[in-house]
Amino acid sequence: MRIQVAVDPVALDDDLVIAGDNAGVLERLPEGVFDLIYMDPPFNTGRAQARRSLAVVADAAAGDRIGFGGRRYRSQLLRTLAYDDAFDDYLAFLEVRLRRARDLLAAHGTLYFHIDYREAHYVKLLLDEVFGRDAFLNELIWSYDYGAKPRRRWPAKHDTILVYVRTPGGHFFDADAVEREPYMAPGLVSAEKAARGKRPTDVWFHTIVPTNGREKTGYPTQKPEGVLRRMVAASSRPGGWCLDPFAGSGTLGAVCRALGRRFVLVDRNPVAIEVMRSRLASGLTAEARGPAGQTALPLAGDG
């Protein structure tokens, strides 16, 4: 594994952790090589949210909606007016990265886009524009039971993972490679089926990273390996390349290493780079180590 500051171009000759702004890094990666891209961007949870709307335009040839009298219309996602958050326009921030991610996917490749309930419906419309509605594969619901439980509304205990493919109908998917899970009502199936378990559906019940668990790094937005393991096992081939542009604690890299996949992890946060360095240190090559066993390459990103 190499840890490096983004260079131009980036050669995929080893597993990589890259320090830098992912918008620039994505432009330097080779196109059409990644089996899987997992994107878990900031969720844009600022209090002041701008109003957005969906417009329809008459389009007899390419309209995706049918109105009265069979007339066809094309939908357009209108941009936000303002955002009181880290990003002035969250959808614009995502769009440039999503369009490049599509180019980076192999013809059989799959994008897993992880988002929370506040933005999922807006991002779904954006992904429809970038990938095409026919490229939509699944809406996965990751359900967990942790955190505050308000008394004046239903507690929000799930994230949404939107799944899109580069080539509709031509994507790689190995259902048999995914770990099975227990039946919720094992008494309703045969003993053989109960012992074998069932394949997961599009609703995944999985705990967050336990506070005292083996994989806990202390990174605040760390995702559990069990959730990403399902994605990697199903949608990438042994030896295939996987990419995480918002890598954080490096969970995708840990999962890829365990499953025999190659990986590229990108983050601009120096803390994230240090967490990934520690978590994945056992795979550092001799060329990347200093005399005391520390990574010798510079890690200064622009974040």
C-alpha cells in the first residue's frame, strides 16, 4: 500500500491512500477501471435548508413522464437558492464528483452512494440525471438502533444507500458471494433453510461500529465493515479495483484487503489520513517506510 499526495496522473500499481481534494484526485485517476465506487459524502445537515423544486418541460422525443393525453414531459432538477452549511450548493458540490465517478467506473461497475434521509430524495433526482433513470439498481436501507430517541416524532434510525450501475443490465453482481443472515422467523422455514440463512434484501439491519469493538478507530463518521462487505462482495470481482473518494477512517480499504480486492482511498483531512495510515499500516510497502517504520512520504493535503 502506498500513501501519497495527489500527483498527475495517478498510476494504479498498488493499493493507494491519497491525501488531497477528491475533485482534483478523481480527474487524475484512469477511466473505466473501477468495479465499485463507494461515496459517503458529508450529509449537509445544516439547519437552514434551501427550497428546491422539480420542473417539467415538454419533450415529445425524450420525455420521461407522461401527462394528460399521452403528452410526454422531461423532468429537470432545479438548483438550490442558498445553503447555510459547509457548501453553498450541496448538489453542485456532488454533481461534479458524480459525473467523474461515472467515467471512472468499468462498464460492469456499480456506484453505492450513502446519504441520510434529509438529502436522499434530492440526490436520487441528481443521480437520475447523471447516470440515467434506467441505471438505477436499488435503494438500500441501512437500519440501526443507536442514538437519541425523540418523543415528538418517529426516531430516525436509518441511512439510505442509492445504487446505480454504469451499464444498465451489464453490471457485475454475485449474490452467492454475500454473507447470509438469519431468518427473522426461522420457525416458518425448514431446518435446512434456517441453518443456511437467507440472502440479504434491500433492508439491512446492522449495528453501528461498537464503541469497544475491534474495528473502532475513533473516527466520528466511521461505517461498519459489515455494511461495506456486502457491497464489495456482491459488486466487485476478486482482484478488482474499488474507490472511496470520501474515505474517512478507511473502512473500504480494510474490507477490500480482507476480500482480496484492490483499493484507492482519498481524503483531504489530515486526521483521516493518519487514521487510515494506522489502520492499514500492515500493508505498507518497504519503499513507503522510513528507517523507524514510519511512512516517509509527505501527507500534507489541502484540507
